[in-house]
Amino acid sequence: MVRIAQSCEFGGGLFRPSCGREAVAECVYCGQPFCADHGERGPDYTDACNRKSCAAKARDVADHLDWKRRSEPANRISVCAHQGCQERMHHACSRCRLLFCAAHVSEQTVLNRRTQPPRKELALVCVHCRERRKLWG
């Protein structure tokens, strides 16, 4: 276990002091240190604090990975990954990389962070990944 040489900064805000206890990790989303009471240690250092937006992102990642695990078998038999759809797969989602029929992907403007500077581009995105954009901004 890696020791964090900082104290927990959870709870600090207008007229409220931070927790101040010994931090056990730094949040992968906001970068703030947190103690054992103010966050969750995840596998492969996916530690997230209990701040509302960070906890929501951690839940979303877990839910997304579970959704992907349940949806992948359809692609193994050349069927659209959208639950219940029996159409042939034709298009890959640029986010989750699963394959879908034309009805379950659409062109969306996305921010490509792999380029410097990041730029907006058109990409095919499935219904599931399009709904996740609200959380990830």
C-alpha cells in the first residue's frame, strides 16, 4: 500500500474545515486526498472519494463494465450488442467499441482528447454511451 503524505480534504467548504485525518488514497477523478471514511479503494488504483460527482463516476464505470460484459456475447454471434436487438452488427461505437446495427448508433460530436490540443469530431456512438455523456461532460 502506498502512503499518501497528505491529510483528507473531504468536507471542506464554506465555513467548514476539511476532515484532516490521514489520507489513504487520492481520488482518480478530482485528485483530492481522502481518508478511509471518505472514499472507496478500488481495484487497480481506481480509488474514488465520496464527493457527489466522483462517487457517481465510480458507480457509472462499474455499471458500464457490467453492461459491457452482458452485451459482448451478442457480438460473438454477429448480432447487435443493444439488448434485445437481433439485427446483424455493422457499426462500432467509438466509445465502448462494441458493434451495433444502424438503428442503435448515431453520429455525435465528441471531444477527442487523444489529439493535442483536444478537438471536436463526429463519431458513431451507441445509445448507452450517449446517455453516459451527461455524467462525463
